[in-house]
Amino acid sequence: MSKKKTFVLRIDPEMMKAVEKWAADDFRSINGQLEWIIHNALKESNRLKDK
């Protein structure tokens, strides 16, 4: 199992509500949704190597 690093994220309440709704629509946790968003952004910008 890969280790994950924890960190605190400050986010605008309106943006957080949008992420919460998106996560619910995709049947993901908020944390899972944020990981998915970040992963896709890194992949699209060619900053993440494919495994």
C-alpha cells in the first residue's frame, strides 16, 4: 500500500460546496474527489508520469 501525506487545505466555502456536490454526484468522498481532480490536472499538464 502506498503511503499518503496529509496536509491542511484552506478553501473558499463556495468552492468547497461545489466540490462536495461533485463528489456526491460521482459517489466519491471529498478527499477522493480532490485526489482525482489533482491527479487529472497533473496528468493533463504532463507533470505526472504514467505508472
